[in-house]
Amino acid sequence: MATADPRAMLLDLDDTIINYGGNTDAAWRTVCDDAAHAVDGLDAAALLAEIHRVRTWYWSDPDRHREGRADLRAASRRIVEQALRHLGYAGGDLAPRIAEAYRDRREAAMQLFPGALETLQRWRNRGITLGLVTNGTGADQRAKIERFALAPYFEHILIEGEFGCGKPDARVYRAALDGVRATPAQTWFVGDNLEWDIAAPQRLGLFTVWVDNARSGLPAEAAVRPHRIVNALAELS
């Protein structure tokens, strides 16, 4: 385990600095309940279960994941459309209404993890150069960065939609290292995704910290082993 401060730290954004935990399932549950009240015969529990099944399938494929994160609202519509079709409710505007309501609820509920800004500031005060590396569209991610006033904390910000490719492409990490003017041996990567934020940076020689916000522990089948595991970003300060 590294003990001295690194020269630079690269950080993920979603589910590392910005907290979505808990509101995803709650938002889906609410919009399914609302839809069931509005549509005769539609069972909220069955719709929720089918959406969960389709979501798991949809986001499990790297190509679908890359396509979906380029337009999250369209991805949610496709997921709901497929779920409703399996339940015998095809066509009409029900799927778009459910998907839009879900996205609106999820975005409204997102917030910073407790102590996130204070942690970033403490690192800056210690002379550590910070970089932000996030997948998603430029518009979506810039809106989050602006909403939570994150830009001043980072020397370099790399967003998939602006750069042209995203994690876990090795070009992303190399460009981010150039942006913070550090070598892999001088740099930590901190994030919640075991492939994008841990395995891929490790292949390039970075020290990695997995943020296990769910406190679920490493999956038994996980091949990757982070150098360090924390339950919240603030634990690293």
C-alpha cells in the first residue's frame, strides 16, 4: 500500500464524487407505481422487475453501454419499451413518459458525496495535482461539473464525449496523465468501476483506489484487486 502522497490523482465522477446511490432503484419504483395507477391492468411490481431484468441485460454489453451512455434518455426509453413489450403494453407514449420521468427524478436527486469537496481541497492544499476522467457526453458531464462547481478543483478534465473515446481505452489514461503532467508511477486513479477505474489503470502502472460506496466488498469472481479499498472518497483525506 502506498503511504506517501502521489504527485497526481485522477478521479472518476459518477458514483465517486457525485452520489447516485439509492435513488436509482427508488426512482424506478416511483415511476412504475405512477404508471400502474394511470394504466388499467399494469402491475407496478411486474413492470419494475421487468425493467430491472432488461436494464441488467442492456448495460452488461460494452457496445450497448457505450451507445447508451451517449444518450441516457434514449437508452432509458429503449429499456422501458422492451420491458413494456414483454408485459404486453407495446406502442403509444407510455414508455417515453416513464423513461423521461425516471431520468428527471434521478437527475434531481443526485448530490455530492459527503465531504467530497473538502477532500478535493485538502489534496490541492497538499500540492497534489487533480484530474477528472469521466465517461458520458460533454453536455451531460459539463452540466454536472457546473452544477456542483467542480472545475476549480481540477487541473485537467477529460470527458469521453469531448475526447472521442472513453474508459477503458488506454488512450484516455495516457491523455489524462499528460494533462496532469505525471507518470503512472506518480499517479493514483480513484473510482468505483472495477474495470474502468481499477483494472485498466493498473495495466498502465497506476496505483488504484476502489471506492466501494455500496459497502458490498469485492465480488467473489472479481479477478482485479485494487491496491486500496475505501467506502467513501473522504476516507482518503
